[in-house]
Amino acid sequence: MTDSAESRARKALNRLRRAMEKALIDLDALESALASAEGEDFPRRAYAGLRSRIGEVLEFTDDEATRLQEKVLQAGGLEHGRVRRRTG
């Protein structure tokens, strides 16, 4: 994988992740406004289902970021699990 392809992929994953995080924030605001206005008529299950699907997209972005990182490490000659991150 070329550096530019890797860079574009990371940027796209980050944009998608931020978009989904913003979608959750906006969904919460919409749900809050409509739930109080509609009361019992508010479709809570539909909103919960949408929240779950957005969560799946967020999980996908995490999985793809991990997969991309492993691919880059392998291309550089490093095995998965051989790189340790410093803390502190």
C-alpha cells in the first residue's frame, strides 16, 4: 500500500467516524425534542434501531483502522503484536 493510499484511507476513516459521532449527537438532540413533543406517539424503537446501526458503522471504522494499521506494519516488515506503545 502506498503512503498516499494509506493517508487517504486514514483520512476517509476519520471523516466517517467524525460524521457518525456527529450523527449520534444530532440524533440525540432530535430525539429529545420530538420525544417530549410527541409523548407516547414517538417511535422510540425506530430511533433505537438507528442508533444501533450508527454504532455498527462506528465499530466498522474501528475495525478498518486496525486492519489498515496491521497491513501497514506488515508492509514495513513488522509482525502484528510486535509493536508496543509507550504509555505516559
